[in-house]
Amino acid sequence: MIKIVYLAVAGPSTVSLVFSDGSAAAWSAADLIARDTSMTRPLGDPAYFKRAFIEAGALAWPNGFELSADSLYRRLDEAGALIRSAA
């Protein structure tokens, strides 16, 4: 099972992620924020977005909103955005 092992906020709606298999990618939450739901609305505030953290291998925020590492990994892989480590 893939987990997020490192994250760094890289912009007002972007995080850099490193996964447990060593691959990495930048992920933008812009589309998610644009949905403007009660759970995603706070992410539109860059100060709140910076409060992202890893919870049990998933990307999370203090309001309880979480994105699984598997779904992020799959989306980034399908988009050709994953940078795989040369092991």
C-alpha cells in the first residue's frame, strides 16, 4: 500500500509529495478548491492550506479533510506527473 512519507507546501494551493515507493510529484488542489464544498472551502485560504500534514500516510488538513495516498498516486501517475526514483 502506497503512503505519503513527506510533504512540503509549494504554493498557495500546491504541495510537493514523496510516496513510500520513492516517487515524487507536485499536486495542485486548485480543481478541488474550485468545487467550493464545506470541506474544501478552507483550503482556498493559503494560510490554512499551509496547515497540511500527513495522517496515517494520507494528505490531511485540520478540518478532517483527507485524500488517500493511493488515489493521489493513481491520479498523478495517470497524468504522467510522478517522478520515479532510479533505484
